[in-house]
Amino acid sequence: MNTVTITNLTKTFNNLTAIDNLSLGIEKGKITGLIGADGAGKTTLIRLIIGLLLPDSGNVEVLGLNPFTQKPELVSKIGYMPQKFGLYEDLTVIENLKLYADLKGINAPSPLAGEGRGEGSIFDKMLEFTSLAPFQDRLAGALSGGMKQKLGLACTLLGTPEFLLLDEPSVGVDPISRRDLMKMVREMITPETTVLWSTAYLDEAHSFDTAVVLDRGKVIYNGKPHDLASTPQEFEEKVIELMGGYKKEPSKIAQNYTPIDYNSECSVEADNLEKKYGNFYAVKNNSFCIKRGEIFGLLGPNGAGKSTSFKMMCGLTKPTSGTARIMGIDILKNPAKARSNLGYMAQKFSLYGQLTVRQNLQFFAAAYGINLLDRKKRVDEIIEVFDFKNVQNQKSEDLPLGFKQRLSLACALIHNPPILFLDEPTSGVDVIARREFWNHITSLAKKGVTILVTTHFMDEAEFCDRISLFYKGEAIAVGTPDELKQKAHASTMEDAFITLIKESGK
């Protein structure tokens, strides 16, 4: 028996087909994973299922109801957790729970009266189950990513919905938080509850009863994840095959790249870096030396101190004590000179959406100090090397995500820096774009480019020469991927990550 039956569903936006003649059944009482990259159609499909969007053609039936003509009857039967968790950030944890209870018509005490915290209340149970009881008076905006995730889920589960829709609840959070979330969902739902969980993480596929893989608005796989592949690592390979395959070729970007030469034992060096906010250490005693041509990964749970370390290394945040050196140049004493040797690729690709591809490249060439006479020549070279000829006059906001990623890398490399800082550079892009990106990065490293990278994809950690595993502001383990796996007696980086964090006992 199906909770959802979809027949020949189509939805377009400005001539872009988001959902392409899609037919699908979602089985009652199962957790179905809706898997695909940003732009694959996941959010559009979820919004069509719950009646937030109208289709161009096709039919949807949810719990025996039409979501477009019978929406009021459907609302009380579903729980919907949108991306970014749908929280009110200027309300506290308990106020968010009580507001959602009111919105769902659940008979609960008034938040203004300070009631509802008694033994056995629905809020009490939710707070206990999510481990948020000690933080119930904290503003939602001040919670970590993992805590927001748990609170968003708790709000969604109020009223015991028959059908739970979670739109990328695990995006941007670490493997421990992702496993905790799945455990929470399985423990809090009834055997009759149907769950549709969308994700860009292919390694989550084996957590679901059923895996539905979307690509460009079409279903390319629908079935048990184990029927496609016996392990999560194999699952990715099978999806790549279904998408048409990926053939690794020599990186044209690396072939044409000649980084600035320099003489320094450590390309990038952290020297007892610390960042303190009041009595709280965001980063403590952080020291490392990254050699020329090395790929060095910063891994750790949300709130571990990775981003703070990254910003201090770039000179974007001033350390409380200690310093960093880029090619021997102190980031505090000579920040402009130190930063001139860096190419920085930020999360979500800091491009100017209203500017064309060429205009973005021109802007970053100027920002990185390339003189006017050399600028046009360098931009032309980059357009040639990165295959941007056919899109050079398109606005960057209109590009597919894979192109945005490549453009962001091109902007970071335009001044031939010997060092690259990459902050979660593959978040949201499809598996083939991720493979292609890492082909370029590993090839650049072989040419002598030094790379510092943060990522939440544990399979990407395998591409690093060395990894610093961060937890509560400190490095708890440093080594090659194999060394960390051996230390944790683990076969995968994800298992090593979780084991080493738990063993640190902090």
C-alpha cells in the first residue's frame, strides 16, 4: 500500500524542467530516501507532494487525498521539515516547540504562562529525547547545526503525523549528527509512519528502507539500496554508471597551471593558534605545518572549530594568541602580502550572481591585484582552460551548480596562487561533478599547489595526504587517512571519524 502515488508529474520553471514526467509510489510505513544533488528536483518534488506548488501536468495522491484540492484535510496528517529546519531563530527552544504545537492545534499549555514543563508533558518528552532539555531557554539562532537539526525534527514530529517529509535535514552537518538524526527518526515514529527524507549524501542510502535516486527531474533508481550495491562505497559507483558514467581524464586545469615558486619549508603553518570568546575556547593550541604540494584536510563535527581555524589562517579573523604563516609570511604582521599567495574558495561559492562569468573573472583578477594590462589576457586564458566559452556571457546565478563550482575555483586560481584554501568546496554538487573537482585538485597538488580543505564528505577525506581531526577546538588526531583508520580500528573514514571523536572523551 502506498502513502503517495505520483503519475506523469511535470513541473517547469522558466523553460527549465525541474520534474520530468515522473511516476513514483512511496510505500506506507517505510523510510524512503530521495537522493540527488542540488538541482536534481528533490525540493520541487516534495513541495508538489504537499501542495505548496502546482504541477504543469500529472497527478499526485497523498494519504488518499489530492494535495492541491484537499490541502486543509492533508495538513493535519503530515509533518514537513523544510531546509534550514523551519525554526524561528529569535524564539527559544521551548518557545519554538510550543509555537508549533499551537500551529498544529495540539492542546498544550501557553508558553507565556511558563507551563508545560511538568513531568510527562509532550514538551518534556521531546526535550529529553533530543537532549535539548539543558538548552530549552536558549534562542534557536544560537544553537549549533546539530542542535537546530534536532529541534526542527522535534517540531515536525509534534502531533504524531502519518507522513513525515524531511527536506535535506542532514545538509552541512557531520556524520555523528547525521547518524543521531536517523536514530531519532526511527525511534520516534510509529510502525505506520511513512517518511520521505531527501539528501545529497549518497553514503546515506543504506540508512533507508527504499532509495529513490533523482537526476535532472527523473528517477534513475527506485528500490532497496542493497539491491543496487552491497556497500555505501559501491552505491556511489553504481549511481555514476546510471548517470552515464565518469571517465577520468588528465586535468586540463592542472596541465596549464604554473604556481608561483617560493622557498619555505612550510607552505602553510599554524603556530599555537587560539581563539577565545570570553571564557570559551573556539580554537585552542592549534599548530601544524603543511608541506608544498600536500592536501591537508580539516575534519570535525559542527562547532569543533574548523571554520574559526580556517578564518584565522586566511586573516579574516584575528587570533586571541598565536599566529599563522603563509610561505613564511606572518598573517598578522603582513596580512595583505600573505593573502596574495592564497586562492580562497568559500562555501556556496562567493560569486556575484548578477555578473556574467567573464565579469566575475575580471572582478576577481582585479581584486587579486592583476594589473590592467595583463588582466584581459589572463581572463581569456582561464575561459579557455575551464571551457567557459559557451557560458562566458551568462549570469553566474543562472549557471548549473557544477559550473558555479568550476567558476569559483577559476576565480580562486586566477592569480596563480601556490596555495588553495577550500571551504566545503563540493557541498550540493552531483557525484560526477565531485569526482571531476577532485581530479583537478589532486592534479594541482602534483604540480606543487598546497591545499587546505574542509569537508563533511568522509569519502573525500581519502583524497587528503594528511588530516587533522578537530573536536571542541583542539586537534585530537593528525595523520594520513590510513593512519587514522588504523588508530580507530575502522575500515572507513566515517567509522574512524566517529570512533576517534567518541574515544577522545572530552
